[in-house]
Amino acid sequence: MGHALQSVAKKSGLTVEKFDPKAKLSAKKAKGEQAVLMDFSHPSRLNLLLDFSAKNHLPLVVGTTGYSQNQMQAIKDFSCNFPVFYAANFSFSMLVFSQLVKVAATFLHDYDIEILEYHHAKKVDSPSGTAMAILSEVQAQLPHLVPVFGRGNECRVREKSHIGVNAIRCGSINGRHSVLFGGERESIELVHNAESREIFAKGAMMAARFLADKKSGFFCMSDLIDLKIEAK
């Protein structure tokens, strides 16, 4: 993700520097230039991240997934004093995809629903943060659904109240998410493909600009809608 951020930043005339929790801020920050701290690493680094952000009064853009409920609450608590932008997926089209899933879940409430996510072989967390976000969107419309994460060696009929969440780790896939709605003799599948990590980097840069004038608060991709329209 670091290389993608550097590539997008260079095209925008911005600078990306590697985060070092032991280092002091660069001379550019000391001169008053706007700086934002971004993290796409690992949940174990959260305390270092929040500490560095607080000490240097830096807005925080977080795209790391796999956080526990307690860690997510810590991020939200932190946002009471500092601006934080969190997203499991920084693709703007994924936001549109999520809205389509919500509409489909509303109208196809009696269909079987399965969520499938595909990522590269080195991705650690499973299911992906995006898949979990999609699950939350569906459950917001259909709260009776109970998630089943994979099925292992189960040998039983699928229950109507279940929603499957399945993960595949293979090769160098950047990210593919699909939601399958299965009815009687027909089905609908919604699919989002991420063909390059630059789409996430562009979304992260947009999030960083969004935070520029914020004093505090917890923000997400839906807050970028107005900024996206203005950019056109």
C-alpha cells in the first residue's frame, strides 16, 4: 500500500514519508505545512499510532483491518479529541457497491445470501474488513440473519436464517467482493473488483484532504460524498 500511496501522492504534488514512531516530524511539518498520519499496517501497532498522532496533533487516516471491538472503541474514543477517518475499504465505488447491496437486501429479503471475498495469499485477517462491513450493511436491513463463517466439514442443510461469509486467499488478488442472492430458480450476484491498489490510495488521499480542517470527529467513506461531487 505504501508504494501506491507514494505513486498517487507524486501525481498530486504531495509527499509521503514513512512512519517512524521514534522519529521527530520533518522540517516541513515544523514549518507549518499540513500533515496527516496514515496507517495501513497491523492492529498490533494501534497504540503506537494513537500515541504518535496525539503527541504531534496529527489527523489520522486508518485503513488497517482486523481490529478487535475494544480496539475499534479505542479509535472512536480517540476521535473525541482528534480527527479520525476510518475505512476498511477506501474505494469510492465500494461505497456505491454497499448501497446497492442494501437495496438488494431490502427487496430480496427472502433470498439466501452469501458473501464471498477474495484476496492475495499474504493477507492476514479473514474475513476481510470489507466483507465484515458488507455483512453489517445486510444485517442492518435483515437483523434476523445469523452469520456463518465458512462451513468446514459441516454436513447439514443450510438454514434460512443463515448468511454465509466466505474467504479465499490466492495469488496476488488485490480484492474481489461479491454478494450472491439466491432465490427459487434465479439468482443475482453483485461484484466489486479492485484491479489496483491505487484506487485505495486515491481514496485515502481524498480522506486526508477531508480531514484538513477538522478538529475532531470519527469519519467514514460516506462523509466523502460531497467532496467527491465537488471534485468533479
